[in-house]
Amino acid sequence: MSNHLPASGGNGSHGVRAGDSGLRYPSNGKTIYHRPLNRTKTAELSKAAFAYLFAEMVSYAQRRVTGIQELEKRLNLQGHPIGLKLLDLLLFREPPRTQLRPLNIIALLHFIKINIWTHLFGRQADRLEKSSNPDTPDEFMIIDNEPLVNAYISVPKEMSQLNCAAFAAGIIEGVCDGAGFPARVTAHTVGDTAGANNGSGGGGTGTGAAAADGEMWPGRTVFLVKFQPEVLEREALIGNKS
């Protein structure tokens, strides 16, 4: 057994070679976790690397699923912890004078539409709307005409209702939960948005306009954000006090 042990050296753990563990370490022994959080503020990931990684995530989530809803739920769960951590990271990077968590629904949704989307996808989300149905004051819609998460995914015909943007919906849900605004977020293509809202009591002129633009943007996705009742109650109390 001793003949197979590597010879010991005086370099310590920093002197690990690529062939010993299969991993490569910097010569100074520091990894990405040693970098300051602000150092990678403007760093970008290549689309090829993202496409490969996300395709593997979808394949992993697809294992042993019984239907499209379960697959989208798994993608949602993959994105949720990212949203929780991303909220703290972006707030940390804000200047001290503006380092404030969103205190109401509109401020939170604008933070997601502008800050979160720009950090993740290099641009803002296209639209932010509120349900015009008086029966669903807890529903809001974040609209993306061309979600990057769907750009490199080929969906078979038998799974045409699948929307892999459920991963981004999980990120939005994580941000909402981390900010203290618990919500349920789902991703819908323009074609099935009206049906989804009819089933949940939502809809309105905003959704009708989104459906009308479906021909121009075939991959358009609506992220339906449905806040918990306690969030609306808190909003009403804050509004009365102000």
C-alpha cells in the first residue's frame, strides 16, 4: 500500500498538482472564494458556458419526473436559493446611502425588473404590469420578450407546454422571500398566459396586450407573481399610516 502513496513535499496544500486530484489550483493557493465580492461586479459569463451548464441542469431536473409541472417545479426549486443569495449580494454592492431593502411591493418589483435582470441577463426586463382584475390585487406580471434561459433549449413537441424559464421564476421567488414579501412565482408563455390567469382568477387588459404581442415575440414569457395575503395586509397598513 505504501508504494502507491504520493511522495510528500514541503509545498503543503498549496502545492497540489493537477494530476493529484484532477483539479487545478492557482500557484498562490487562492480560489474564487478569496476574492472580494465587489471584484467580480462587472464580470460576465460566456453564453456558451451558460447554455451548456443550464442544459445539464434541465437534464438533471428531468430525471424521474412524472410530468411537465413536476419538471418546472424542480427548475423553480433550483433557482430559489440563487434568488435568496442574489438579493444580499446586490444590496451589498450598492453605495451605503442607497443600501436599503425594498419596503413595498412596487419598489421590490422594480428592483427585480432593473437590478436583478441587469445582473443576470445584461438588460432590464421588458415590462412590469399589475393585474387590472379587482378580484386579484395580489397578482403582478414581469414580462420578458426573449428569456435567455429559453434561447438554447430545444423543447420536443410532446412537451410543448414546458417553459424552462421556471428557473428564473424560482430566482424571482427567492428574491421576494428573502426581502420579506413571500410570493408564488410561475412562468407562462404568452399562449397559455390567458388560460393560467383564468384559472387563478387573474387576467386583465395587461395580459390581453401580452397575448396580442405573441406573434411578434413567440418566446415571450410572463412571470406571474402572486403575493401572499399577509403582504397585501401589510401594504394596506403602511398606506393608511402614510
